[in-house]
Amino acid sequence: MSLALVTCEEYDQHVTPPGHPERPQRLQTIRQVLRERGVSTRFPVVAPQPVDADLLEQVHRPGYIRLVEQVARAGGGMLDPDTAVSPRSYDVALLAAGGAVEAVRQVMEGRARCAIALVRPPGHHALPDRAMGFCLFNNAAVAAAFARAQYGLERIFLIDWDVHHGNGTQEIFYTDRSVLYLSTHQENWYPGTGHVEEVGSGDGEGFTVNIPLPEGTGDEGYRHVFEEVVLPLGDAFKPQLVLVSAGYDPHYRDPLGRMLVTAWGFRSFAAWVREVADRWAGGRVVAVLEGGYDLDGLVSSALATMEALSGESLGVEEERAGAREVPYWHIRERVRQVRKVLLAHWNL
């Protein structure tokens, strides 16, 4: 199974304040390991182009786009307490959204079966008119908009496994039935959204699915979620493309989460996603990097995702979280709650 990697060194030019977790070393470390293991010679590495302005305006309001540009051109600043803009951040953010778009292009035009966009800054907290949570432009949402506009897709399954709820992505597609947005995230965590009862509205009612999980959920808890909710929902929706907001901060070592997922857990996530895509979307999967702030955990988890999407071994070793997962009954009850809500909209 072919896999394309979309990335570039220009992403390092988005500079954040000292001590900020969303730092250039995230991608620098991934690139270094890809070179050391020969991964970048086994799969095509594709450079992104800046996203087209008209496409970006399908997701973000023009005034907000201009604000990001103005702050960057003026030398940078903070758009909120967490979200930094440096002099090159506007250009880099255009490349980040463009990387997600290029990944979609790779799979939709048959150049690769799957693609992973290793981009920064991340995107899933970015609202139509506001930056938030390290995010400037919503890369995955732009990728979905591109898939609809360019290829006429009507059913896009956007799965977000970041430890934080993708409030920006949810808001963008909350009334839209062409994108089924599903988020697994740590409950009672930043940014405070993503409750089970948030299911979309209007034409999009039933097309937003939130699965908040208790602190301490690990590989086995997520397995139950995927088997009981994600896979059946994929079969009910029958997507033409599967997009993933691939955040690796549920990793047990991550400083911004309190989950217990291992790299092997993320490999399972990607394998289940590929299973849905193989059944309904011609195998087409696009993963877009979101969070993940422990460098070792980030690298091993990203490599594990590449293993599952490509079907090739990249030398990721099995690991154990070293802590006991939350009791199974917590997960079982949450899954029952989610399925009860979904049954009003889906035949699962």
C-alpha cells in the first residue's frame, strides 16, 4: 500500500516563545528519525504549496485571515494566551493548510493510497474567526473543503483522536451533513467543549459525534470505542474519503494530556481507520498532524501510524504505559451513552 509524506522544512519558521510546547523541534525530530531509518527514501516526500486564498475563505472569514497576516507582518504577537504569531507564521500557516490539501490531492488523484501531512502549526482549534489553542488555520477543515470543491465528494469522515476536542472543526461543520466529524478526547479538558449531547444542528444534526473519555483511558479503552462506535458508524456513513486529525497527545508520556495510549495503540487506531477506508473509500486515508508534545512519544506514534497506513514495518517497538488504565466499566458506560444518542440518527 503506497503512502505519501507531505512536509517541508519551512514549517520550522513558525517560531513560538521559549518553553512553548508547540515548537519547531516537533517536526525537526520527526524528520531526523525519518532520515535515520530510511523512511524518507521508502515513501515519496511531497512539498506543499500555500493554500489558495479562495479555498481558505471557505473555512475562515476574510477579516480573520487578514488579522493573522497583519500581526505577522508587524513582527508577530499573541492572538490568545496560547497562540503565537511570529514574522513568518502567516506564510507557514498557509503552507500548513496547503500541506493538508496536497495530501488529499495525492490520494484522490491516485498518486498514493494514503497520505500523512506532517505540518505545523496545528489546526483543529482554529475557529472561523479566531485563533485558539496553538492553531491559526484549520488544516483538516480546509482539506475537507478542498475534497468537496475539487472532487465533488459528498461524504467525508473526519476522525479526530487528539487528546483535546477539536472545537474549531466542530463549529465549522456543525450544520453540514457532508462531513461526519467524530472526536475522541479527554473529558473535562481543554477547551471544555465536546460533550456527548453536541450532535450538530439543522441539516448537520447527527453528523457531529463526541466521545469524551475519562482520564487514564489507554489502548484497550480506545479499542472498545473504535469497535463499538467508530467502525459501525463508518459502515453506516459509507465515506468516500477518511480524514484524520492525528493528535498524538493521548500518548502516556505527553505533558498536555492524561491518557495512557502507546505508539502501538496509535498503530491500531490507524489500522481501524484504514479498515473503514478499505471498505468504503477505496482505501483513501489522509492524516493531518495535530498535537503531540513529548518528542519521543510523538515520533514513535507518527511512525506507528505510517506502519499501519503503509503496511510496512518501520521498526516501532512495543511499549507499555506503565500505569493501569481506567476501569473498563467507565469506558463501557460512556460507549453506551454515545450509542444511545447516535441511535436517534444512525442505524448502528
